[in-house]
Amino acid sequence: MHIRHTLNPGDLGYIIHLHGTLYAQEYDLDQTFEGYVAAGMGEFVKQFDASKDFVAVVEDDANKIVGCIFIMGLPDQRAQLRWFLLHPNARGAGLGRKLLDEAINFCRDRKFKSVSLWTIGELKTAAHLYRSAGFTLTEENSRDFWGGVRKEQRYDLILT
């Protein structure tokens, strides 16, 4: 497996597809989640600025995408972690930690004051990874979205 820091033609569609299919299989999210990912990623790519935005795409030995993580630079020296995903075949070997560390290091190098992320309560392994990297749960609420009532959670990491 290897990590690259560029987006190639076709990557966006495949990454959106992975989010849609994996989260449907693993967490019973419906098609509105895939639409949410598609809309956000489309805007991210249109406004991409390498001085404040970060992309890491994981490919297996056959050059098939099996994971990704993104950082979106925000105003006021803040950043948002988005679209962090690993295919089940790529999990359990420390790759998630490596991606998260790369993303946080990018934020530190760019002198961001904080990094935030939104997730859902069902993603317990991811939440454990976030907490182990120093993120703190700062907001939580339940609402009906993506095909069911879910616990939406915000995590923050203060960098300065």
C-alpha cells in the first residue's frame, strides 16, 4: 500500500462510491449520505488550495483506492478533517493512525490553531483513534439524518 497526496481524474467519483457503499454496508446509511459526501467533495475540489488544504489517498498494490483523508482549511487559522475512510481490507495495520498523523502534522506545519471534525456515534473505532490523537468530544446531538436517528458528534483538537 502507498499514500499519494494528489487527486487524479476519477478519484473523486471512486472515493464518493466507497463512502456510499461502505457506510451503507457497515452503518446502514442511505443514499442521502453519499449525496452529502458528493456535494462537499465537489466544492472542496473546486476551491482546493494546497497552502491550506490536504489530500492523502491510499492505494493498494494494484493501484486501487482503499482509503483517504482530507483537511479543509477554514478562516481564522482553523481546519476541518473530512472524508477519513479505510476499506476493511486496509484496516488493522496502522494505516488509519498514519493518515491521521499526516493530516495533523499538515495542520501543525500550516500553523492552524485547531482541527475539528464531525462524525456519528456508530464509528466507535474512529472515535477511539481521534481521542488517542488528542481530539476531545465537544458537541453531541441526536437527529434524524442519512436514513435514521443518529448521534452526531463534533471533535476538536487544539494545536496552539
